[in-house]
Amino acid sequence: MALRSIFKFHPIVNTLFIGVMMSRMATSMSIPFLAIYLSLRTEMSPATIGFTIGLSSLASTVAGFVGGTMSDRFGRKRVMLASLYIASAVSFGFVFAHSAWLFMLLSFVNGASRSFFEPVSQALMGDLTPQEQRYRVFSIRYMAANTGFAVGPMIGAMLGLVAGSTPFLVTGIFNLIYAVVLHLLVNHFGINELESSQASHRENVTFRSAIRVLVHDRAMLCYLIGGTLMQFGYSQMSTLSDYTAHHFEDGVNLYAWLMTVNAVICVVLQFLVSKWGETRSPLALVALGNILYALGGLGFALAVGPVTMMLAMVVFTCGEVLCFPANSILIDRIAPDGLRGTYYGAQSFRDIGRFVGPSFGLSMLGLIGILPLFLIIGALFLVSTVSYRTGERIERRSARQQPLPSHLHG
């Protein structure tokens, strides 16, 4: 995929590509070091530090829906920019905070602000992109995010060696610059006109009405169930770290290489897959991705050395590359125009799977071993596909035309 094809979209979409890469780079150079930072800066116990970090995930589970609905109600611009300014303030807060309760608050707000920005930025990309090009847009966005994640920790490690607070300071400065630049661009390129065109829907958008629409949208519920199971299986990457560390010579270093392979394959394959995927059914991509997830997990369980572990990671990552953008397209396809932010935000409920998955995986690893565990996880990936297929069948029966649902007006 030529560089020219990446930046042929709306200027705001192009800015978001660059911004998401830089944002993930900045975040991943600081947040992964938070546990170390808190242990050095405070007298918090390991359990309290773990709880503090976990608050971020807990906040993101519900905050995405709240932020998405707020963007439908008050406009993408306000919510998106506010989340970036708040994220910047949180990063600066980590630099200057000292008390445990303040770190807990900052961690919670950090997760919430991130979850506000993610679905709203995706919804805005959908607003500004023709439907036939949205798969490519979401693929490029995912590639940009993985590029940032791949580079950020290395930069963070170097900065962390100098001073523990430096990565957080850099992250705060970047988020502030990003917010200002994006603020100027959305004003310059006429997003206000888009906001005005959506204003007629907003007076009918409330949290109660949004919840009512989601509860009655059976296709969306099936997609959320399928996505939760997918995230549950994907979260076993955490289980894999423990298994690798205890079952392979120099296992910690091997796991670091596995993460590098994952990031590199995500970036490289996205170049190859994004245009090809536009002509394929999103459900077919999800189904194939879940099969590759299951095969990759089985490969981890049967691997006998570093080479076979890396080959399994390649297969597993191919599933990731197919599933994540395709899932966004499935949600985009059923989202009513007046509730696109709400629907994208509702995807954060899938994080329940990622929240519960590591605890299940680590406990079952000790009880039944790696092969039975990944056989169970493989079966759950296939159940995820069944749930997605059921959702698409419901969607086709309803012959949705994506107007604002009539019961939203009630």
C-alpha cells in the first residue's frame, strides 16, 4: 500500500492517523512503566499498585459508551478535544502527584479520557469517509496504533533510565500539542458544518434513549457478545507471558521477542490486507481471523522452542490483523447516523472479556495446563464467530437502512 494511498482521505482523517500513532507512542512510553514508577515514588503495596493500574481498565469499560453517547448529543469536536486536553492534564498529574489516592484518581481519569477519545475519533472517521473506504481507514488506523505501540516502549525505556517522570512529562506535552493542532484543524476544515448537519438528531439523544436502542438492537448485542469472547481469548497473551517465562530457557526475553513479532507483523500485514479486505465480507474476515486465533493458540500450546513459538505468534497475529478492523466495519454498518458515536462507544463493553480473561487464564494454566487451556480458548473463538454470524443474520432480516430509530424520539 503506497504512502499516497494512506493520506488520500479527508485532512482530519489523515491527522487522526498521525495522531493515533503518536498518541499510542507517547502512552506506551509511560503507562507500561507506571508500576515501577509508583513503587519508586510511593509507599503503596504491590496489591494497591495493581489496583491503581486496574482502575484505568475498569474506567474504560463504561467510559467508551458514555463518551460516544455524549459525542452524539454534544458533537464529536467537543468530546474529542476535551478528552485530549484532560489526557494531557492527567499525564502532568502523574509527574507531580505523591499521594496514593491521587494516583488512583489519575489512573481512573486516564482510562476514561482514553475511552472517550477512541470511539469518538472512530465515529468522526466514519462521518468523514465514504462507506466503501471505511475498512481501509480502520485498517490504517489500526496499523498506526500498532506502530506507536511498537516504538513507544523502547523510547520509554531509554527515558526511564534518565528519570522516572520524564516519559509522563513527554506524554503530557505531546497530548497538549496534539489537542491544539487538532483543535485548529477541525475549525479550519469545516467540521463545524458536519456538526451542524447532525444537530437535528441531538435533542433526541439521551443516555436513556441510547441504552434503549442498544438493548433492542439484537444484532449489536450479538456483536458485543462475539467481541467480548474475542477479547477474552486475545487477553491470554498475558497468560502466555507467565507460561513462556516458566517453560522456556530465557523465557522473559523470548516473550519480549514474541511481542516484537506481534507488533511488526501487525504493521506489515496491514499494508497488504487493508485494500484486499475492502472486497471481502467483514463477517468472513472475522471468521477467518478467529480460526487463525485458535490455531495460533494451539501452536503456543504445542511449541517446543523459540522458533515454533514465533511461528505460532505469526499465525495468532494474522487473526488479530483480520478481526479488529472487520469488527469496526460490522459496527459501523449497523450504527444509525445519529448514534454512530454511541455504537462505537458501546464496543468498550467488550473490554469485560479482556478484564476477566487474564485471571481465568492464569488460574486454569496452573490447574489444567497449557494445551487444555488453549483448546478451551479455541472453542470460545469459534463460539465468537457463531455469535457474529447470528448478528449478521439478524441484521439482514431487519434490512436496516440506518435512519435514526423511531423509538429514539420517544
